[in-house]
Amino acid sequence: MDRQQRHSSVASTKKGGQSDSKFVSFCTFIALHQVTEIVTTLATVFALFGNDLKLWATSVSADLPFDILTIICLVIFALEIFVSCVGKENYTWHTFFWFDLISTGTLILDLSWIYYEMYLVVEENAEMASSDVMQVSRAGKAGSQVARVLRVMRLVRLIRVAKLYKTLALRFQPKDEVTYQQDLFLEPGERAPDDVGLEEEAEIVDDGDENDSKIGRELTDRTTRKVIYIILVMTIVLPFLAEDQYLSRTSSEQSGLDSVAESATAAKRYNTAPWWRMYSMNTVYYINYHRKHGIAYVEGEINPQNLVYIELPLPLTHVTESAGRVFVDMACLGFKSCDHPLELPPQNAEELLLEGAVNGTMLTDELESIDSLRPSEREIFSSAFCEGPSEEVAGPLETQKASSCVAQNIATFKAVYDKRELSHLECALSMLKTVFVCLIMVIGTVAINHDINTLILRPIERMITKMNKIRNNPLAATNMNADGEDRPGDDSADSGKGDPLQALKTWIGGKSSKTQKENYETAILEKTIIKIGGLLALGFGEAGAEIIAKNMHTADGNINAMIEGRKMEAIFGFCDIRNFTDATEILKEKVMVFVNQIAEIVHGTVDQFSGSANKNIGDAFLLVWKFPEREVADGVKEQIIDTVTSNKLADMAVMSFVKVVAGINKSHTLAEYREIPEIIERMGTGWKVKMGFGLHVGWAIEGAIGSEYKIDASYLSPNVNMASRLEAATKQYGVTILISSDLYDIMSPQTQTYCRQIDRATVKGSKVPLGLYTVDLDPGRLQVPTRTPVTVASKNTSSLQRQQRLREKHKLWSSRTSISAMFETDPDIVSMREHLTKEFLGTFRSGFRHYEAGEWYTAREIFVRTQYMLGVEDGPSTVLLHFMSTKNYVAPEDWGGFRELIEK
């Protein structure tokens, strides 16, 4: 029963997953369909122009149809957002999601009953403030601000234009190969008949795929987002930097002066006391309304203009002054000016009532004259009237303009306003605008340049740096991480988790995840360069580094691999896998894995001791330790072959082979082959991976061998062959390592003490006798250690391990590091040599001296003792005994202390 329930639950889960997948696919289909694009495009056009079109071309009766269309657009955009959230990747909660949501929300403000309510609230506030002219003015200004806010909110919808552009751009992109094949009803990989033979022509004509690259799309998206941010910020902020936001302007400066001129004309024409009083009252009220701290002055706010100077062609009459307060001799009831009489500095008030006011008078003691104001800090208003007799001014409208007055009788009322507060505000706002625009330009430039640098320039610079490194040292590519060298700051996105500021930067900047960065074409190209360089270094090796470097330094694009060889000095090592034929027959296809597992140990250990792998010849490996070089002139290098360098390099070559012997006998991977039944059946239960090693030093020609079809970078020299023959001779002597006397001579004296001379002979192809030395090792004493759990190394761990490996490699060259000391400190080497005794080594050395001297009878007695002195057969003792036995233990008359090796 439980099993049935589980089956049913699994089935329902599968069905649910299938249904979810179908729904997502359906939403993706809808979101990307051409009909959807057409509908949303039309809705976008209406959202941008619909409300303005309604106000421009229709009346109130058209509000309802436009509201219905607005609601339809709201529904369309809401559905678009929903299907995009479900069917589009990297949309939900990303930048364009919020843009779409905000721009859709602003459509609500276009509904007539919504903005009617907003205006009604403002109008009600204006009615409540109708008792105060200034409050009514501010309420009216609030109404205009509501309209401005609505216009700004509508501008947010322009974001959809950018989205519309992206959609249309994608629509008109060339079709990719998959779509092309689908259109022609072709199977994947199948080509149309007329495409056959046109591949090369297509490569010539078409310089590349015209489809947008990932990095191009990302850069476009980031730039679009930032341009939108800049436009939105400027659209929203700049209105707040306009002086209208901070001023309560009146327009009575000119109209009030015109009223004063008109009353002066009437007073002059009718010349009666009531009209003179009316003229004086209008003048005093005009001055009182516009002066600083007057009726229109609002304390704590910026007052754009204050009246500071006036010229009155007609003197004031029926006016009295007391301690700077000016009164008109007429009843004043119901006016605000009645409670706020004109108050001026006493001296200025007296001057106002004098006949000299006709020539102008200052209304404040803060300024000496109007010349104390800059031209930009003052504004002058004037109004004309006729001083002629009454018959010259007939029309009531013509009187204030004085158009029917003769020129000699035209007089002018002049008012000068101090607008320093307005000027200061304008200058402050101008500076703020300048700072704001500069800030926006700097931020925009930095942000866009940051994207260009991050996505394009820095990757290109890193690629150029890597190419230069590879060009100068092709082997450096092997030390580069194929996933890109770990650089500080790559994990900044992770390190910024939980930081609101970092989250804001990420949202604004559109920072890509590490996975997205790795998928950019620049990152792929960078990895490809590193991989190609690494593969070149692996394929050509150290011997081919010169070939790679010279070809990369040439300006043309031609490849010249057949460059001249170069003579150099090096230590050559040759090693061979024993019983390889049997292993090949048993392992068959897996023999490649077997060889590579051994090669990993050999190459890795040799590299750690400053050597390099040159050739892999089936069951054998050629290793090289080149003497280091130094530049003595521009482009001219010479090898360093002094005593210290030679001792160190020779010691490392010997030690690397000793460590290889330990490595192959302790390897868990190689130990598993001992359990294969076929190997046990053919080679016995005690079979282990065994190798022979030969070491020699000398000159060689380094260069390319082959033709333009295939080359191998290697070394040509009898010394290379000598290393091979020494390795072959290890089988004859029954030893693991065989070292020539040439190499022995350049070892440090300390390392020489761990080597045993076992013969002196000439090899095939050479008439010069060589001393043959070995390092006595018994690999059978090593045990395979307990396997430790394998942990998957992360990129950072791999990089740290690589750096640690390089540090250890360089440390071996230090004068404070003794390679020979490893014979006494390395536990594996100590274990492999613990069977040796001083008695054995001393006895064999004595016997070898007698052997060289031709005293073979005595030598035989000694070698017979050393043959089994260690409990096992000593190969060199057996070989020398066998050789002497062929001569009946009597040295030939021409004996020179050496013999000829017959075997290669």
C-alpha cells in the first residue's frame, strides 16, 4: 500500500512538473510572440501620448473613453509583467522589472477621477486660504506643482521606449543556424544543397556572426540602464533647482505703477481734493506693498524684489509723516493697509514728502543710491502720464498711456526694485545646477567607463598581459589557471552580501554574477588564450619554447617553425617502464591510462626539481635539466655553468629520479594494478611497477625536427643517446639508476658520497670511457600509505597549491637549501637506503680499486663477499664477477681500467 502511495505521489509530482514546464513554456511563447510585441507597442504609444492628446484635442465628454483605454493598457502591461516574470530569465526583481512596474503604476494617475481628486484637494485648500492673498498664491502654485509632478511621472514611461527599442532590435536580428535549418526543414547538421562548397567563401565574405554577443548585450543593457537613471534623476531633480520652487511671485510691480500713473493723470485732470487723496493713497499703498518688510513681504521666505527707489512726477498731497510713518488724510476702512501703515526710515520718509521726490528718493537706508546695486541686482519699472492741461487728455484709456499727450508734457513714474535675494537664489541654484550636472556627468562617465573597463578593456588588457607573458616565456602558460588567474575582488559580490549599499550598487550597476562573467566572450577568449598557450607549452615543451617565442615576436602572421637549432648544455635523463610489453597485452586500451599515471608522477617530480619533460616514447620518457640562462645583451642570452649552479642542478636531477622511484612505489593508483588477476598470473604476486633511469650531462642541439607538416621540438646529441644507453645498462647491472661520471663530477661533494661507482666502461658509439655510478635503493622497503579521503579542490585552493608549488620549486635553488640533506631527512629515501652498511660500501670500494688496477684475483675475493653481503644479490658485484670470469680473472695486458659494454 505504501509503495502504491509513493508511486502515485511520484506520478503526481511528475505531472505537476510537466504542467509547470508547459505553463512556463506557454508564458515564454506569449512573452516573445510577435502579436504581444505589437499590442504592447500600441499600448506604449497610447501611454506616452494619450493623456496629452485628450487634453489637447477633446473636451470633458471624452474622459470616459480615454479612461477605458487607460484601464485596458493597465491590464495589458500587468499581463506582460506577469508572463515575463514566469517566462523570461533574469527578469523578475531585476532592473527592467521595476521599470515596468513603476511605469505601469503611473498610468493610474491618468484616470480622470484620480487626478480630479488631486486637483479638488488643492482647490479646497485655496478656498480655505482665500482670506490671504499670499496663501491663495501659494495654493495656486501647489496646483501647478501637482501638474508638474504628473508630467514628471508620465516621463517615467519613456523607459518603455528603451524596452521597445530592444524588442525591435531583437526582432530584426539575422536568424541563427537553427532557425535557418527549421525554416528549410533540415535535420540538425544537414546543409542545404546550395550551401555545399560555399563554406570557404562564406568565411571570406562574412567576417563574423552578426548576432549580438553576450558581452555586447550586457554592455548595452548596462548603458541603457544608466542612461535611464541619469535622465530620470535630471528630470526629477532639475525642477527643484528652479527658482519658482522657492518664490512667491507677484505681478503687481508694473500694474500697480500703472494704477498710480492713472490716478495721477486723473488728479491732474480734475484737480480736486478727492482725486489728489486717491493719487496719494495709491502711491503710498504701492510703496507699502512692495517695500522690504511691507505688506507683501513674507518673513522667512525669499522675496524676489523689494522696492528701494521711486520717482514721483507729482508730489504727494494730503499726507502726513510722523517718526517715519506716513499717513494719507482720508478714511481707511476694511483694507489691510489700514492696519499696516507705511513705515520708512525717518529721513527717507521726509524726503518722500518733499518736492525733491520728483527727482527720485530712496526708500531704504540700507543703500546709499541705486548705483550700489549691480545692474543684474536691480529691475526698473516705469509708467507714463500726461502733465498737460485737462483738454489734452480726453479718453479714459488713453490717459495712463499718455498717447494723446504732447511730448513736452509726458512724465514718467519710475520704480527701482532690489532683487539681490532673487539674484542670490538664482546664483546659488545655478551653482547647484552646475555641480549637479557635473556630478551626473562624472557619475555617468565613470559608471559607463567602469562597465566598458570591466567588460571589455580590462579583459583585453589581461589578455595582452598574458600574451606578452607567453611571448616572452611560453612555458609561463602552464602556470596560468585556465579559468583565469585569481584576482582580488572577484568575489566582491559574495563579500558584499548583507550590505545594503553594496546591494544598491549591484542593482544600479547591474553587476553580473560570476557565472555570467565566465560566459562572456572576453572571458571565454581569455581562457582560450591560456589553454592554447598551455597546450603549446605542453606540446612543444621546454625545447620548443624558443620556437613559440620567435614566432610570436614576428610582426606578420606567418608561421616559421623550422628555425635554426641552438647549442646548449643540459643534463639528460632517460627512464623506461619495465615489462611494458606484458602490461600492454594485459591492459589493452587501459594501457594509455597506465602510462599517463606513471608520467604524472615522473613529470611532476622532475618539474619540482627544475627539470622538464621532452619526449614521451611509449614506455620511455626523456627528461631535461637545462642550465639556467641570463641575458648578457639585448636578446642575447648565455647559460650559467658555474660550480654552484652545476652542483645544484646535478643534485636536483639525481634527487628527482630518487623521488620518482619512491613515488611510483607509494602510489595508490599504481598499487591497484598489483591486484589485477591477469598481471598476477603472468608476472607473479610480487610484481610492482619498476623503472630504470639513466643520467648524463653534455651539449645538445635544441630545435625543431620534422617538416611543415609535423615537427617535434627535441634535442640532437650523442649525449642524449648516452642517457638512453645508461638506462638500458641498468638492466644489466640490476640497479635502478645509472649515472655517468661526467654528471658525477659536477655533483656537490655531499651528494657524491651517496653514489657508488660500479664500473668504468665505453658504450656503443663512444671510445671515451665513462665511470658508471648508481644510487643504491631498495624500493621494496616502501609501503603504500593508507588512502586519505580525496577532497575536491576549489579554484582558490588550486591556485594556492600552484603558488605553493612554485615557491617550493624556487626554494630549492636557495643557497640555504641542501639537496643532499634529503638523503638523511626524507623518510622515503632513508627507508630505501637503510639496508646499506658502511662495511658493504667500503668493501665494494676496495674491490673496485683492485678491479681498476687489474688485480682481478683480489677483486674477485672481495666481490664474492659483497655479492650477498646485504642479504640479497648485489647486481654490480655479480656483473663484474661475470666479466672477470670470461678472462679467467686475469686482466688483459692492454687493460686500461675500463671495459666495453656490449649491450646498448
